[in-house]
Amino acid sequence: AAIVGPYNWNGFFVGGSFGVLNGQLDMSYVPIPLAGFVPYANPRFAGALGGIQAGYDYQTGKWVFGVEANINATNAHGARPCQVTFLVTCEDNKDWIGTATARVGYAFWNRALFYGRAGVAYTNTSISAVCNGGAQPLTRITCPFSDSHSRAGWTAGIGTEFALTQNWT
């Protein structure tokens, strides 16, 4: 029988990804001085995503240190009635999302890597308010309203990776 040597995690890599983006956006706006109106909304969003990633890993002994960046396009969208009145719908759309992270891993077995990672996450978010049935003078919202911004935050997590061949994980 042939003896297989330990897997080497050193080197540059590129790849693709696909999946589902699911979350909730907390929106707040100027309070309205009418009883029962709360100045926030929290539409949930969901959609498909897919993109590319690239990075570099360095292995010393069983320890693996690396960096990775990715960018994904998405069609994630969500809407729900704003809490100022049921006549206004608050919407959230995501166009893209990405991360830039560092990771530290340990290769417990020949081809299995367990790791933790942390870094920056970034996205483009478009929010809007749609008035259902014309202008809403009591809400002080001019309809339709929309705004789009790129935003940054943080990401952290744990994971595992398994080497199928020398060039595929």
C-alpha cells in the first residue's frame, strides 16, 4: 500500500461560493409625536448569493495561518409594514456582501483543518419606504423614500475545511 504524506496547506488559493443570505435590518427614523407610533422597523431579508474568494495560507507544523477576501452578489430582499402606520411599507435590499478575514487553524488529522476567523464585513444596503394609498401626512414620510449606503462591520466564526485532493478542498 502507498503511504500518503501529510497534506500541505501552504499557498495561494482562489474559489467560488454560493448559498443563502438571511438576516434582519433594524431601521430607525425621526419619532412621531402621536401615541402608538414607534420610530423603528425591522424587516427580515433573504435571498441567494454567489461570488468569488481568494487568499493565502501558511502552515507551520500542524498550525495554519491565513488571510482571505471574498465578494458575493445577492438578491436578498425583505419588507414589512413600518411601525408608524400600516399604510407604509419599509423595505431592505442587499446588492452585494463581502468579507476580509484572518484565520488561525489546526490540522488535527491529515486532511482536516479546524479554524477560527475574524475580520471586516461590508455590504451595500438600499432601504425604502413605500406609502400604500398615497401621501401619509401623519407619518411625516415623503413617499416614496429611498436611500443607499455601503456599510462596514465585523465578522467572526469557526469552521472546518477538508482537502479532497492537493488542489480541491
